[in-house]
Amino acid sequence: MPGQLRVNPTTSPSPAQALADALAAEYAAIWAYGVIGVHLTGAARTAARAAEAAHRSRRDALLLQLAEGSGQVPADRAGYALPYPVTDRAGALRLAVEIEERTAGHWRAALAHTSGVERNTALAALTDCALRATRWRRTAGVTPVTVPFPGRPA
């Protein structure tokens, strides 16, 4: 059975668990971009490929970091359940915004449980997700294009 696209961060995790939760969100984001890209063309498709590559890069770095640290690396799932059917460009853009917001939420949660280099990693990832979500909102014609606190539930 496919996993849920939404991965709930643990309420009070250790730094390793916070990063493992973020890794699970990165897995889901990579999977979602496979669906998103099918419904886009031109510059939007190129942006989706770049976003997927960024999430893959972040995933790969996290896999190495977690394997070297605790040895507890969560497994990826074979598939994820989408929050709604994605059948056209509008749905793909909506999902792109949502996946970036959700992934930002996991990185935001990791900030409270990490320090030093791990905290810098979480902050950089949160910033990257927030920027991509803003670009997707602009592409979709959604206003406002920014949110006051990226990664924080509305």
C-alpha cells in the first residue's frame, strides 16, 4: 500500500530523528515531482526537474549523514498517496506548492532539535523549500506569492 504524501514530524525528536523525519519528507517530494512533471511543459517542466534534482541532492546528503551518525536510516516507500488527483497543469502547480510547503514544515521542525552544522543544513533546506514554493505560487498565479512564516501551518 502506498505511503501518505504527508509525513508527520515527530513531536519531540532527537536531532537524528528530526533529520530522519526530514528525509522521509524528501522521499515524498521526489516522488511527487514525478507526478508533477508529467503535467507541465516548457519552463515549468524544467523547474520541476530542477526541484526534483534539488530534493534528490538533499536526500543523498541526508542518507550519508544519517548512515554515518546513528545508522538509523528510514526506508523510502514504493509510492505515496496524493492528497488529491493531479490531472492537469493547475493541479500539478498546486501540488508543487503543497509539497514544498510540507517539506519546509519538516525542515522547520528540525530547526528546534538540531544545532551547529545540522541546524545550518535544516535552515538552508527550509529556505530552499520556501523559495521554490514562492516560485511555484508565482507560476500558478496564486496570491500572495509569499507566506509570513515558511514551513508553519496556516
